[in-house]
Amino acid sequence: MLKAVVFDLDGVITDSAEYHYEAWSIIAKELGISFDKDYNEKLKGVSRMESLNLILDNGPGRYSMSEDKKNEIATKKNEIYKELIKKITPDDLLPGILPSLKALREKGIKVALASVSKNAPFIINRLGVKDYFDYIADAAKIERSKPFPDIFLDCINSLGVAPNDAIGVEDAEAGIAAIKAAGMKAVGVGSSAQMHEADVILGSTSELSMEVFEKLIS
Ligand code: B16
Ligand code: MG
């Protein structure tokens, strides 16, 4: 029986993935490392430090820089990102998200947020949808990022819901892998090439509906 839906943030609730890309592009340019939208796909759902490691791997490699220098660069990226996300308003909710949150609430189905972003609570507040979430995972307390199932398990365990009764919604390959590893059903938003492990693939969040959820778990 469907008891919970767990949403990713970046690329599902709002397009903050675009701001991550903008911020990392500035950093990569300064480092003289090539970085484009294709390579950025690898960074989705991945922690800040692992994102930097992946960018360095496209250049001199992750072991070419001291940990202190890496921390300094990761902090700089976050400062740029924080400036960009100040612009977010409720208008930046992706299509279909608010109606889905409302429909889930009406049906008494629990809703959680599984974002590995430490900026997630700030963004959810800016979007004005905090009250629709029964639980928001604390990224700082999650040891292993997606594709490990930890953040999705943390969400459903906190809601007291079994994996069989829960659906995860993701836009990243690592995120779909995390949902499946948690034993949940996965809705993938994006291209079928990246979402092939998902149980259902939607071209856009505008296609999200109770019907989609109820088809997966009735
Ligand atoms: P921060 P999600 C992830 O959020 C992003 O997809 C990923 O690109 C980012 O590096 C990560 O959060 C950490 O974000 O630097 O803000 O802590 O997709 O899990 O909502
Ligand atoms: Mg995402």
C-alpha cells in the first residue's frame, strides 16, 4: 500500500541543479579544467566534495590538490551557489510539484525530502513548501551520498514506512540507484538513457500525478 513519497530536490522540486552547474562552471574555468553540461550529469546527487573530485578528475586528478585547498575551493563554490539561490521564489517550483504535494497531503500519504544538499532547507523555505513535508533529511548527518541508499532509508525509517510502501522521485542516475538500493519503487524524471533503472520514466515533472504513484504501488 502506498504510504510515502520521497522527493529529491535539485532537478525535481526546483531547478537548482542549474545553479550548481553555474557555480561549478566558474570554479572549473578558474582551475583551467574543461566542464560542460554532459560532464555535469555526473555531479547530480553527489556531495559537494565528491563533485569537486569529479571536476579535478577531468583535469590533473583528485590527488593533485591538498585537502586544505580543496576545502577552500568547495567553500568558494558554495558561496557562489548561495548568492544564486537567493533569487529563488515560489514561482521556481517545477511544474506539477505543487499539485502533487497537495494531492499527497489530501490522501494522507507521507512526504519526505531526500536531498544531499546542505542548502536544501533554505531552498525549501524560499519555495514556500516547507509545510508539505513530514520529514526533511539532514544532509550533514548522512554519511554516504547517493548512489548509496542511506538518505532514502533515513527518510522512510523516520516516517515509519517500509520500503515496499514507498516511492522515490529522482532526476539523477545516482539517485535512481539509491532508491532501488533502498528497496523502493523509483520514478525517474529525465531522459531514458539516464533513467533506465527507474520503474517509470517521465519526460517532465508536469507528468507527475496520483495516478502515476498509484500505478506503482496500489
Ligand atoms: P550542496 P540533491 C545534490 O542535491 C545536488 O544534486 C548535487 O549536485 C550537489 O553537489 C549536492 O546536492 C550537495 O549540495 O553543495 O548544496 O550541499 O540532488 O540530492 O537534491
Ligand atoms: Mg537531483
